[in-house]
Amino acid sequence: MVQQRFKVEENLDYQISKTVQIMKNSLYRMFKEKSHNITTEQWSVLAKLYYEDGIYQRQLGDCLHKDKPTITRILDLMEKKNLIIRIPDDKDRRKSKVYLTQDGKILVKDLIPVAEEFQNQLCSGISREEVEKFINILEKFLKNIAQSV
């Protein structure tokens, strides 16, 4: 029996990873074109805090799928830019809640239209039903991964 040659380009993980990287690069470029030096990871933090301000740093890392060192590094950079502030918990000083600063709130409001424009470009020519079906398939992938780990 002849074994087929493995082609990385034909694998879902490769196609998804490539797509995600290109999406991140494109959104970052759009932010830069609007004179905002913000990474897509920082954008994810800003957007999450905009709707859930004051959540614990660990919760933030968990919901954004970032490990502790990565979320700490991202937040350190954002704190230096005066976009967020971390306030230690009154009862357990090892834990911190993360809040948007006024500068962070203003930046989110400036970036939402850019992110919406990106989303519209991304979904151009794709029906709402197709997008919903794609999201359902991605959720099935996540479920399968969770069951196999």
C-alpha cells in the first residue's frame, strides 16, 4: 500500500493558523493606519474590559486563552501606555482586578469602528447564515479538542 505524502497545507490546523495570523496582521495594520499603536492582543484586552471592567487578571487571561506570563506581559505594556490599571484585591493581595483608565476607554471608542470595518471586510460576500454555520463548526472543533485532551 502506498502511503500518501503528508501535506501541511491541506491540514485544518495549518489553514486556521494561517488565517488567524493574516487576520491579526490585517487588523493591526488598520489600527496603525488610524494612528493607533495597539496590538490585536491588547485590543482583545481593551474590548473585554470595556464590557467587563474590573475582572480579575486570571479571569481575563482565561477568557482570552492566555497563560499567566503572557497576560502579565500584555498588561504590563498596557499599564505603561496608561490604558489599564491593576488594583490588588482587598482580601487577597496576590490577586488583582484590571480596569480601563480614561485613556483606555477613549481608545476603545476610537477602535470599535475600525474593528467593525475589519469585520465587515472579512465577511464581505459571506451570508450571515454561512458565518453562523462556520462559528458552529469552530465550536465543534473546540469541543472535540476538549474531549481529546
